[in-house]
Amino acid sequence: MTVLAVFRSRAQTLDFIALLRTLGVPAQAVSTPKEAGVGCGISARFDERFLEKAKLALKKKPYSSFAGFLREGRYLGG
């Protein structure tokens, strides 16, 4: 299953994707779905099996624009 990390900043989204990739997480920039209700237009997409690594990445480098995780249009929290 796919998870989206939603941000309010394009720059922070792209930085987060780069950080995920250094941790071995294949991630891509994708359009943020309208149901997210926030964002800059792009989100970080990755497979759900890497969700814990993504959460660890957020602890390493806190992003002020991070809005939360979405899976199939459902909010998973931050």
C-alpha cells in the first residue's frame, strides 16, 4: 500500500524525499490529493512498509511544514 507524507512546503517535501532516499526508502514526488486539504501541491510517496523509517526521518530533521501521512485518502497522523 502507498503512503503520502503531506507538507505545506515544496522545498521541505523535496528535502524529505532526499532524506528518505539516503535511508534506503524509494520515494517520489507526487501531486497532493485534494482530500488532504493542505499542502503545496506535492507530497512524498512511498510504500507503507517504510512508514517507520519515514517517522524516524521526521525525528531526525523536524519539518515545520509537515501536515501528516495519508493512506488511501485517510489521515494516519504525524
